[in-house]
Amino acid sequence: MSIQKKIEIDGREVVFKASAAIPRIYRLKFHRDIYKDLRLLEQSMKASDEEESALDVFSLELFENIAFIMAKHADPTIPDTPEEWLDYFNTFSIYQVLPRLIELWGLNVETEVEAKKKFVPRSGR
């Protein structure tokens, strides 16, 4: 099961998709763990201020990669690299987009946990 959400970026609606496939897709594309990266981003966001834009380059790159993977998962017609995809936009605030992506991911994880609770395996006896 997957969850989709439209988020406005630079005046255009962008569809993002979260599903159980995202960690694998992210790992294959970027050789990183999305769970760890999301946790790092959340910590960086809490420690910084939107007015000062104090996020480091590494955190910005993590955000761009996660946003790209979730957008590409929703719409396979977007370009194949984060750089090409980001060229569609002017600058935009990570502080407005990232919390909504984290919320989307949280809804996806919550849905997966509920689905596992309802699954009752049959015994072969």
C-alpha cells in the first residue's frame, strides 16, 4: 500500500509517494539508509532556524535526494537525476516542504504497521 500527497513547490503542485519500496529505491540509488537520513534531517531542522537558513550542504543534499525519490516514485516521467528534477524549480524553502514529506513518510509507516497487525498467518497443521 502506498500513500500520495500533493505539495506545492515554487507555485506548482508536485505529487510525492511513500510506500514500502522507498527504502529500497533510495538505498539502490544513493547507497544510504533513508531512515537514518530522515532522522538526521529532522534533527538538523530542529537545530536550525528558517530565517537563518543554517542547514549545512550535506543536509540540503539529503533533503533533495529524499524529495526526488518520493516524487519519482509518484511520477516515473520526471527526470532520472535529482539535478535535472531540481532544474524545474526556482529556489524554495526546505522548511516548508520537508515537514510535509516527513509527515507523508510517517503516515506510510503507520499504515504499514497497522497492516502487519491485521495479518494472521495460517498454520499448516
